[in-house]
Amino acid sequence: MSKNLYMEKIGKKAKLASLHLSNVNIEKRNSVLKQFSQYLKTNSQLILSSNKKDIYRAKSKKIKDSMIDRLKLSNKKISQMRSSIEEIIRFKDPIGKTLSSWKRPNGLIIKRVSIPIGVIGVIYESRPNVTSDVSALCFKTGNVVILRGGSEAFHSNKILAKLFKKALIKKKCDENCVQFIESKNRNHVDYLLSSMKNYIDVIIPRGGKGLVKKVLKKSSISIIGHYEGLCHVYVDREADLSMAIKVVKNSKMRNVSICGAAETLLIDKICLKTHCEPIIDQLNKLGCEIIGDKIIKKFISSKMKIATIKDWETEYLSPTISVKVVNGVEEAIDHINKYGSSHTDSIVTKNKKTAKKFLSNIKSSIAIHNASTQFADGGEFGFGAEVGISTGKLHPRGPVGIDQLTTYKYILEGKGQIRK
């Protein structure tokens, strides 16, 4: 691939900004975040008018309602973005922490100390709040970020990144600590993934299966990411019915368009007579489409489609849920580990031994007992915000927040020791 001068320029600026940021103390970093939060407040109408352009374009292109829901900003959402920033400000400095320390028999003192990753490239879709969350998290952790948002949120992302830059300039920091790729040209993404290893230390994709697959296929840079949120709720034979109804309803219907929304409901065959119809009825009342197996059909009076294997593999991101009967916790675990995406899975049961078996054997990055899958969120974990949910086996796993955006180095302190 020939040199992409636009992207090369961004990469060089990011490297220089990273050197600058390594000398910016926590007080100054926090003051930039406070300024950015203030700009979100004073420029809320400008943000909303930019967002309206994106909404209008999305509707004219007949983009799915669930995507438009993700795209839409409001005064309430801007207020939530500001709350996330304020929570991030309250965290202690994550950089320069001694994570562990020990003394060797020869007198050498060895310390493991937290440091920034460096330059992070984030490729994301739909949600403009990601621009705010990611910029704040990266800057707090001493990382420079290059942002490539989806074309559907172009105007919203552009104004949010511009306001962060404005805060950086106001506080006399390098404005290139946060850079937004102001082009919808997809060749820029290809170049970023394949030819910018000298500038970028890690790529974080945040979006649908198609985006993550593309990143995995094309990237020459290390990746932190997840394919999709194919989340499950398993209602065990010893589940309290009112709790099961509450957890299932919230897991599926609180917000159907997030990666923590439940897509498959598993019900233990022992409690079908008591639990199946009441749970399905409540989902029906909320407008949820049921796609169930043949056994489920016998236990409910409402209409439903018959599920195929494809349904167990589908992240709907809509008011649709697939429902399957399983023979106990072992079969539930087997189904989740076979069809799930290692994201978030929940069990509802009063039996602690059954819960322990489920929590220990599920391969997912987040395993839950007696609570909604929609707690799969950095803000709900107390991280302030998240860059995404990592479902890989290597560090980091689950919500990627402040601590997960740091790495470490070893510092050895001696008194002239030499190795024999």
C-alpha cells in the first residue's frame, strides 16, 4: 500500500503528543477533563444540532431503529457523559503506581510499576458518547488516542473531539493527544490497521461482528476487542420466579441495542410448568418477539417462531429473544460455551452450589449470579466509563477502564550488584 500522507501525519503527531503527555502531571490531566466537561455543558445545543444532522442522514438511509437509538444524543445523555468524566476525574493517578515490590537475596530491589500503553487507535460505530468516554479514559491514563468513528455519527463525533481539543489547548497541552480522523474514506482505516505499527501500540475495535472481523483480518497491530455480545440468562430449577421475571425482563428489554442485552434465555426443564409462561408473558407484554424450541411451544399460549441453530448464534440487538429448554445446569453451561461469545452470562438460582458450578465453568469474561446481564458496563463496574468489553483470553478481560489501559515495566534498584 502506498503511503497515506493524511494518516502518516496523524501518526507522527500522535507520537510527539505521547512524548509530551508523559510529562503532564495528574493535576493538569484532571484540569483538562474538567474543562472538557464544562465545554460539553456550554456547547450542548451545538452538540445536539450536530447529532440531528447524523440522525436525519441515518433515517434517510433507512438505518435500523436499534442503530438510530444508539446514535441519538439528548441533554440527558450529555449529562451522563459529564457524570462519567467527573467519575474518571475522581480516580487516583493510575500511572506510576508500584503494583508490587520485592527484594532479592543479592539486595536488588525489583518493582513493577504502572505506565501508559502509549498510542491507542479506537475504531467504533454508532455511539457518539464513545468519543467522550474514550478520550477521557485515554487522557487520564496518559495515553494518546486516534479516533475513527462510524460515518453514521460523523458530525456528532467531530464536534465532541473538537471540544476535547479545545480543552487541551486551553490548558496548554498538546492538542494532538486526541485526534479524530475527519474523513469517511475507508482506505484510511485500512492504512491505519496495516501500515501504522510504528505509531500505534494497540487497536481497540468497538462495534458489530463485521467491524471486529475486519480489524482482526487486516491489523498488523495488537488488538483488544470482542466479536459481539451474545449473552444468556439461565433460569435454574431452583430460581425464585419473581426474581427470574425481573432479571430476564431487564436483561433483554432495558436496552435491546447494547452488547450486554440478553439474546438467549435458557430454562431448566424441571421448572417449565411454573416458570416458562409467566416469564414469556412478561416479555410479550413489553413487545418482545419469542423464537423458541419445540418444547417451549407446548408451555406457552402466545404465538412464537420455532428456533433453528442460527438463532442460538444470533445477536439480535432488537426486541427478540431465542428460548431453549435445557436439562439442568451442565447442559446450560455446554450450550453457552458452544454458542456464546464469551461476553456476559447470568444464572438465576437459589442454590449456591449450582451457581458456583455455573460461575466456575462459563468461559465468559463476565459471569453473573442473580442479576441482569446489562450490568456488563464499565460505568456499572465503577470504572467511570469503558473503552469496550474485551472477550479475549489475554489481558485485559471484561470492561476496559482506567486500570486496563495501563501496562507496566520493571524497575530494578541496586547498589553496584553484578551477575556472577
